Amino acid sequence: MGITLSRPGIYVPKNVLDNEFFESIIDTTDEWITKRSGIKERRISLEMGITEMGAIAAKRCLEREVITDQEINEVLFATNLHDDNKEFPSHASYVANQVNNPNATAYDVSAGCSGLVYAIRQAYNNMVAEPDLKRALVVGGERLTDMTDYSDRTNCFLFGDGAGAYLLERFDGEEGIINNVAGGRSDTGSVDFPYGELALENKIGLKLISDGAGSYNKKFSKQNYLVMNGKKVFEFAVPIMEHGVRKVLEGTDYDLEDVDAIIPHGANIRIINPAKNRLKRDGFNGEIYTNLEKYGNTSTASVPIAADEAFSKGIIGRGSLVINVAFGAGFTWGANLYRAR
């Protein structure tokens, strides 16, 4: 008996913020943003909230899967819980209803950008512990642009919106999910970042709001905005992404050279490339795939958004050995090792 992880279903908004937009509002250039992050574009959801985006991604995931009775036992929704300050009831309960499983156990997971990887681990552990659980739906959805201060040139160009969903399902004779790992290091902040090196701060910032006609207006508003000590986050993230890949292989029958694809959290290309170089040096011959240049940092949604594209391009196919790896606020990190189906 194995517990498999499906190809993800995703949703990305249609509205695009390219680097030229940022040249018009802050002191920056396309060249600087690209060199600094690897990002060329990111998507913004002007009207649709986290729950709605997550529900669309979940439906797309289930439409692709052949399920005879459509019963989902659990729904986990990983997010940073910023949707018009709505933190309860859970986003997961809304999605469960939207996929016609109103009686499913439903709850949210908060672990920064590692949230979806954590949620896959949690759903897997629940299914191992409870044999009656046949299927679990795991969703990651973010509207980071709603808490981005577009006057903060240190980070406003990084973030985008989107959602992704995976189905975990029992299958006889399938290898499926092989291992999951998670860990962290408490982010206690510093003098300049008292709430954490990557956290929310209540302040006046420049916000993009819908104009009701498919575009946006700029408005200064007081609310919680993302603040980040880039140096400290970078110091944590660069080694931890590689660490997560190596850790999830420990105790399994596989080594780096067996892995076909690694899907990293799309935060910054300067975080991904050093890990890629070291892993290649030590025997990894597969592909580390990211599409952050088109979507920016979509937090919990970045892994499924990249994985879906990797499936479309044939980088991941049936039988591929894949690792999802992520790090996030908190500080958190995690990885999933699985055989694609």
C-alpha cells in the first residue's frame, strides 16, 4: 500500500506586474531586479481572495484525477492567513464545501512559505495513522500582494499571488510518498525587526487596490505589511534548501543521483542557484525547476505552480523521483520525496 501525491492543479491570476511597473513607482531598474532576484513578472489578484483561488486550484486538481466516489476525507489549506484579515473559519472548510465534501475534516496550516510542504507531511502522517482515511486534499494559496508595501523598494518586487493543490490517495502497489522532513530555527527578530526578520508590521504603506474595472489604483493605507531583513533571511535560506534535499533522502533507498527533479520554493534565484551548484557537484543529475521569473514569490503556492509546469514540459512524468523543498518565515523548512504518478 502506498500513498501517492498527484500532479497539482493550480490557479494564477491574469493581471501581471512586470519590472517596468516597478521602475515607475520606486527607484529601481529591470536589470537590478532581475540580477537581484531572477524575477521578471508576478501576478496580482485584484478581486479574488485566497479561498476562491484555492478552491479553483483544488477543482482543477480533482478534475485531472480519476476518482470513482469523489470522497475526500481531509482538506488542509496552507496559507499565511491574510485575506481581508479573515483568519476563521478556516479557508479549508470553504474549499471542502466547494469540492462537494462538506463533511471532510478541514483545517488550515501556517508555516510561512513551507506551509504546503508541511501540510503534505501532515496529511501523509494522518493517512498512515488512520487506515480509514482514503484521500486528502492539500491546498496552498496566497495573496501576498495584498500585504505588500509598494513603496518599500527592498522587497515589493518579490511577491505574487496564486494557488496550488495536490491530492493524496491510497493506491495498492504504488510507491508514492517515500519520506517527509520538516524543521526550523526560531526567528526571534532583532532591534530593527522586533517582530521577526520576515514578519508583518503595522504601518502606513502604498497599497494596490482594485479599480473595479480589472486594473488597480494606488493608495496609502495603514495595515499589516510584509517586512524583511533580506540579509538574515538569505543567510538562513541558502544552506537550508540544500540541507532539506539531503535530509529527505536520509534513511531511504535513494541518493542524489536517483532524483529526477527538485522543485524548490520560488523565492529568489540567488538562493536556488548555490544549492543547485553544490548538489550537481555531489552527484545530482536531474533538473532543479523553477518558474519564479514569471510568478515571483507566491509562498505556499510556488512549489505546485512550478511542479505543474514541470509536468507539462515532461520534466516530471510518471515514475519520476521528485523532491519538493521549501523554507519560510518562522524560520521553517521542509521537503517531500515522492514517486510521481
